[in-house]
Amino acid sequence: MLSTFNFKYGQHKYRTKALLIGIGLIALGGCANMSPTGQRALSGGAIGAAGGAVLGAVAGGSPAVGAAVGGAAGAATGALMH
């Protein structure tokens, strides 16, 4: 009974990752008609969110908080670059 629970829990994690990757790909597909500033802001936000999540997990904090802070900082930096 316990192994069945672990299998379902493991499946849930993979579904969540696949959903997030799919949403990211759809969002990046909409970059074709964006201004260069918008593209830099989106790219900076994505890179910042990924880096923030990794740093949050490595530092023992929350990866979600790290992703939110990193994404905001990356988007702001990307939008300010010329």
C-alpha cells in the first residue's frame, strides 16, 4: 500500500514539471511579435526565475520565493537594458 502512494506522488511531481515546461514553451512562442524591450524583459525574467529557484533550493530556502524574487529582478534588469 505504501509503495502505491509513493508511485502516485512521484507521478504528480512529473505532471507538475511537464505542465510548467509546457506553459513556458507556450509563453516563449508568443515572443515573435514583442518589442525588443519586451523580449529582453521576458528573457531576463525567465533566467532570473530559474536562477532564483536554484539558489533558493541550494541555500535551504524556498525555491518558489527564490524564483519570484529572481524573476522580478531579471525582468527589471532585462527591461532596463538597451
